[in-house]
Amino acid sequence: MYEDLMAVYEKKEGSPLVFQPRLRHWYDVNYNAGTLPERYHGMYLDEVYQDLGVPPREVWGPRRIGSELSGYFALNAVEGDDVEVWTRRLSGYMGMSEDDYLVTEYRTPVGSLRQVQRYTEHGTSLMNVEYLLKDLDDLKVFEHILGERSYRWDQNRYEWGKKRYGDAIPLRANLERSPLMWLIVGIMGFKKTVTMIWRHPQEMKEFMGILEAEHVKQITAYRGKPVAELNFGDNMHHDLCPPPYFKEYVTPFYQRVMPRVHAQGMVASSHFDGYLKQLLPLVGETSLDGLECVTPAPQGDVTLGEMKEGMGDMFLRDGIPAVYMCPWTPVETLESHVRELMETFYPRLILGISDLLPANGDVERIRLVKEMVEEFNAEL
Amino acid sequence: MANEELFAEIRAALVEFDVDLLKVKTQEALDRGVDAEEIIGVLSEGMDVVGERYQTGEYFVTSLIIAGETMKEALEVLEPHLSGHGVAKRGKIVMATVAGDIHDIGKNIFTTLMGTAGFEVIDLGVDVPAEVIVAAVREHSPDILGLSALLTTNLEQFPLIVEMLEKEGLRSKVKIVVGGATVTDEFAKRAGVDAHAKSAVEGVNICKAWV
């Protein structure tokens, strides 16, 4: 399987197709809610993967919410000596609850920043309630924090993951979202970012340059390490990032950082999980090697043909709309979609769900898709 | 300069997001003795042009956000001059992300656009229990109820809310529009709502057609 995944990165043809769905969200929510199917009672997540006969996506995920298994971010962030990070949970000493909040405060000599996040979906997901950056003054504080932040490769955790899954899955490591999407989704919010770019275009452009320097630090920290793929977690959507923004902030960013990635012998993909009709014609200019989680209609706004046309030779990871894994979608609809998806994208495909098995998804459909992939591979 | 010419400049300043010029021209109109309510009408015409440019693909959702911000600044100039009656609203909408879901980017874009389209928006926030939504419909008697959900696990709230509204005798008094990435036309139909919007702008257009 290791070679089959590497074949996608290396653009080799003839290797079997790999189906690599993300199950952790489904597992965690149902585990916490007490609704896991009886068959899986007493099993840990990797045993569920084994039972279904499919490999996990991110053995070495970022060891935080959203990553698969125990996780391995590969890098540890180290804050500067004069940066204090205070976190406070409002409840949930023993486990997590729906009403729990995580308050994070950065205290530095140049000012403080505060972010409030709320645990949701049975404590398995975190959403911003109060974004970290609220005005121009906050940009200065964050600039100070980032200026002192460094990244260290964690060899011990890598070795642990390698022993568990290293023969099956190449190491895929995560990076922050590209600067604009880091602001919009992660630290400033959509409306605030848009109005700040409108009111303070120069300051915001310079600040995005500071965020880009952070990517350079992260990519450099991976140099010489056994990483096959780097992934930017963009959560791209053309309403959040319309073509003029994409051309001004996103494409140039990727054009500057991708040569560094390739020079290190790695490939890179990005998480594009929103509406993309207006952006797919532009993705070829990014130099990205692949896109993750592009979601076709009816959940997304593009057909498989439009996806293929826009992505050209880039590889696609995922491609099955999550709603097709839900009981109310006829199984025949799922089957015919998977068939068309494989025919359209193989060999530039790592099959998966865009972007994960929903908590109320039918896990037996994983087994069904796995059998379809086996039949497909048997005919290669 | 005739008032019509000045109004054209106000519209153009709004459409081009020239906030400084817009404030100057808005003040100039007030200085000429034009009613604040009449100037709001001119601004609304400007917003219609912004909407048309969005429809033709010249503008994007981000442009609509900026247009809303630009208009807000003009309204601040007008506020001290508004009569106590306020500005007549096009209609009223109660909006919520349903219980169990706290995703709000799409909902917030939609409520912002509804506000600039002239609707009175009562935003109940995120993770709102069905009982609270039904109580808000009873209390505010909106023309429209907007429901948002991103997670497939929470979509079942839609038919539940419809059922509760029916039991309370409120269903026939309110139109229901739903949105969220995992909502499909098929599911919306099954849930018994009146419309499914694939985007915030489509949702606004649906609401405008209703009211």
C-alpha cells in the first residue's frame, strides 16, 4: 500500500487504487454518545479500520481535534521566552462536554491576545467563538509572537508512528492554512478579514507576508525528514476567497512556497472543501500537486467533469460527498458516483470521503466502497 | 447641481465602495434639506446595483460585505436626522443555526446580506434548540424563518422544527428557507420546508421573491 500511495505522488501508473477514508469523527462522536454499532463495542479506532479493511488517513495527524488516531504533527511549536500562553477550560475536567469552552490568552511585552473556542459535537470539535485577532493592534502582538516562535521535529513520536503504520502509509504532515485562509477561518474571521483588507490593504498584505514567513519556517523544519506530503488545511471556498482574492493572495503565496516543498523532495496538497466552481480554473497556477476534499455536487457545486478539467494532472484525495454515506441517500447513488469517480480520476486519485464519514453516516457503506475498489483493482 | 445628479453620485460612491466620498455626498444631501429617509432610498438603489453586479459575476460575496460596510457608514451620517418612525423594512426574518451545530460563517453572510437588502433580521445565533426557534416565531411573527446546518447529524432538526410549527398552528404563517453545505434539494423536500438555498445570495433572492 505504501508504494501505491507513493505512486500517486510520483505520477506512476498501474498501481492499485487506495481507499483511505477518515473515520475518527464518526468514531469519536458515536463513542461519546454511546451510539457506536455493537460490532465495534470495545474496539479502538485503529481496530475499526482493520475490521473494515481500509487504511487510516493521518496516522501522524496534528494530535489535536480533527486528526486521525493518536496523531503526529511531526513538528512541535516552541514559543519565545517572553510569550506566556494561558489556557482555561470552563468545564469538563473529566472528559469533554458540549458546553465546554477553551479560552486561550497570549501575554507578551507588546500586548495580549485572547481567543475563545467552543467544544461541539460531543466535545470532538472546536469552533471559534471569539477570534484571536480583532484589530490592527492585535496584528502587532501576533507578529511579535510569530517572530519568536520556532518549530522542532519530533523524532520520538515519528518513530512511534513509523513502527505502527510506517510500512503501510507514507508520512503526510500538516501545515497551517495559506495566509488569507488562516486569517479568514482560523484567527480573524471572514467578515473582519474582508473589511480589514478593504480598510487597511497595505497593512494586511504585509501581515500576510509575516504569516507566509511562518510557513517557510515550518517547511524548512521538515527539510531532510521522512515526509512524503505536506498538506495546507485551507478550507477553500469561492465565497470566502473569490477569484480576485485568490489571484492576489493565494496563487502568489503558493508560487513562492511550492518550489521550497519540491526542492525538499516532497509534494503538497491543500484542503479545498467548499464551493469551487470559480476557483478550479485557477488552481493549475498554484503549482500544488494535489487537492484534498474537493466535493462534487450535490454537496459541492461542481461536477466530476468540471473537477477533472480544472485540476488537470493534480491528484485528488477523497471525492465522495459525505451525504452519500448517509442512510437517506440510496446506495445505488453512492455506487454509481464511486464508479464514475474512479473512472474519471484514476490513477490520479486517493479515494476518500469529502471530507469524512459523518457521525450519522452508515459505516457499512465503507465496506461497500472498499469492495468496489477491490473489484476495480482486480480489473487493472 | 440638481438633486438627481447628487443622488447619482451617492449611488456611484456606494457602488464603488468610496466611503469617504459617500459620507461627503450624503452630508451634502442633508445640507440641501433632503429627507434622510429619501437618501436611504437612494442608497437602497445603489445596493440594488451592487446586487446586479453580483448576479453578472462582476462582484462577489466579499463585495457585498464591503457594500454593507460602506452603507453602514452612510447610515451613521443619516442617523441623527431620521424621524422617530425609522425606515420601513421589506420584511422580517428569524434566523438560526439549529441545535447541535455552531457553524456560523454561512449564516452570518446570509444575515448580513439580508440586513443590507432591507430585512429586519432577528438572529438567534448558533446551536439553537427547536423549542427556542418555535418560541421566536410565535413571539416575532416573522415572514420568514431561516435555518442553517452544516453537519449531517443536525439536518434532522429541520423536519422536527417543521413538525413543531405545525403542531403550534404556526407553519402556515411563515415561509421556511434552509441552507448549509450538506443540505440537498431532496432532503429539504423531505423536511417539508419551502426552499433550499445553495448560497447566501440565492437565499436572499428567494426571500425577496417571497416578501
